[in-house]
Amino acid sequence: MLSFQEIQKVLQWKAKGWSQRQAAKRLGINRRTVRRYWDLDQLADGEPWPIQQKRPNRVSKLQKYKKFLEDCFNQHAGNCDVVRQRLKAEKNISVPLRTLQHFMKPYRQKWLEEREKNSKEICFIETPPGSFLQIDFGSMKLAVGKLMMQVHLFVATLGYSRRIYVEVTENESQNFWLRGIEDSFRYFGGKTRFILCDNAKALVFKPAAPGQRQCTFNDKYAAFCSYWRITPIASMPRYPQSKGKVERMVQYVKNNALRGYEFESFGALQGHLEKWLRDVSDERVMRNLPPEEEPVPRKRFEVEKKYLKPADRPSFLTVREEYRRVDAKALLTVDNEHYQLPATMASHQVRVQITDQEIRVFEGTNYIQAFNKSLDAVKHTMFDRITDGKGDLLFGATSEEALQKGSLDRDLLEYEEVAGGSF
């Protein structure tokens, strides 16, 4: 049935010469309904016009259980089916699910608004400058060299300034994770105290169990963090909000920097990203910050860079890592040289990180000692081996000067002379 105002419109359109089909189409109703009111202007004077009848106000039988239903609804995170089951079990009231959903509609809207408010409060967590670096990988299909291919993107985000670093990689293997982290150190000009990652198998061997906060990191990743003296933290499983800043930045890079572009090569792609980081990402104006906070990442980074720690060591990926057994005299042998460890380390198994100039010794993840390869090697002589304890030679003869010098300190020319020439 049409309302009084709609009937007036039908009669006005009829006076203007409209057809019933046109009036029905304009009102979005069936033409037969329009036909019922088409000749109302010919009714006798004083005859009442039909008006839309109102439905009687009915009180739902669920109204007296309003408080119970609202409490159950909040307790079960808005699941009306569970609320219906409890209503049947505890109050012996059976209602269709759709009826209950219709009744709970105002409460659902209130619950959604409350959840949205709490969600925003949890997601926007501020951290002190220089404290956290969040890392993650993303992937998308891009046209590179006129071919559509899957591209992997390593993304690192500073927790305070939200300045980001992006690097294109071939895949998401462990070496690309580690290389991306080291490249971000160089890009930002330093490192943070903590590094926050997800539970990727390349980094985390065993994620934390439900209700616990203890995880097991991959041995190489743990050695990497120990080498850089940075504390690793893994987010809780199935809780991406704990590293929401980098999660958001992965989507930002995909949609703002890359979506719809085509590149001639991976080099052109990386060059585009570097320019985008400098001209767009660093200059963006962030929302949802307190009014007194600086919203531009580049300006916030001016504060944060003062708190970053130096990262001027050689790349971990150029470091050789081996396991060695310390001998009974607490001597560690590396590359045919010996290094003296504390006596308590005798006969222990240690993990050794070896670079061109340095040897770092660990027992498990505990740092023990570092040696300079050339300066800290123990210099042995053959004196005790070629004398009888009284200073007399056990065999042959040599000069007193050569005896004092020691065989390992001799000039290489002496060995060449004995061998009959250089090699």
C-alpha cells in the first residue's frame, strides 16, 4: 500500500500526462499498484482516501531477557548462534537464529564500535627512538622485462620514526633475510636494540606455544643476532598486530610504490624503489598520531638516528662459522694457529665465527672471547723439543742466534735455501 504522499505524486504525474508505466518505474513499484490509485481523483466528495495502515506495536518475548542476551553476546564475541544455544539451555526459550540476530542488531552495532575502538588503541603502540626494527617479507606479481613474475620484497620499518627500507630479492630464503637486515643497517646508518620478526621458518625453529612467551630461534639467525649484538624477538603466532607497523608498510609499498608499474629489469625496479623511498615514503604525512607529534618520517628520523647504535662490522655473510673442540690446555686451534682460552674452557665444544681479521668464540649463545687473528695467536718455539732440558742439542748443530730465534720466527729465505729454491 502506498503512503499518502506517494498517492499525491501519482495523481500529479497523471495530471502532467504521464503513463502508469512511467509512474510505476519512477516509484520503483509494480504497475498494478499504481493502477489501484490512478482514478482516486474521481472519488465522491467526502469519501476518505485510503491511507497506509500501521502495524501494531508488538513487544518481543526476548525483551525480558535483554540483560542476559547482551551479556552472552559480549562474552561470546558477537556469536548469535552460541547465544541461541545458551538461551535454549538456560532459559528454555527456542527462537530462530534470524529472529535472534534481528533482536541483537542494536547490540551488535555497539559491540562492533567498541571492538573498533579497542583495536585502534592496541595497534598504535609507540616505542622509544632506536629501540625496535620490524622486518617482514611481501610478494606480488609485477611486469619485469615484459614478463609477469613473482617479486619478493624485504621490508624493514623503524618503530619510532616509521622510516622504511625496501629491497627486491629472488626469494625468501634465510640468506636474503639476513642480507636485507644488514642492508637496512647501512641504509639507516645504525642498528636498533631489538629486532622484531614473525615466525618464518628461516628465522624461528620453534614458535612459542599458546600461553607461553618462549620460542626457539634458528641457530644461524641466533648467531647473526649475537654477531650484531641485537636482541631478537618473535611475534606471537597468529597475532600479526604485534608487528603491525611493518605489516602496514608491506601493503603501502605494494599499493603506492609498485601497483600498475612495469620495469625493464630488476635493477630498474630497485632504482624506482630507492627514489620512491626518498621522495614519497620519507615525506608522507602520517595519521593517528597525537597532535603534538611530528607526522613526517624524515623529520622523526632526525630524532631517532641519534639513538641508533653503530653497525660498522663486516657482513655476517662473509663470516665463516665452525664448531671446534678446545684441547686439554684450553687452546683453540683455527687455521693452524692456536689461541689461549680461559682454563675453564678446557675440553669444551665451542662455536667459532671467523673473519679475515677476527675470531669470535661462543659456547652456545654465550659470548666467550674475541681474538685478533694475527696478533693474538700463541707463538710457539721448538726450543723445548730440540734440547734435552740442559740446553744441549739432541741432534745436529746450529748457531746460538738461530736457537734463540725459534723455528717459527725464521725468515722464509732460510726455508727456501734448504728446499733448494722458492715454490
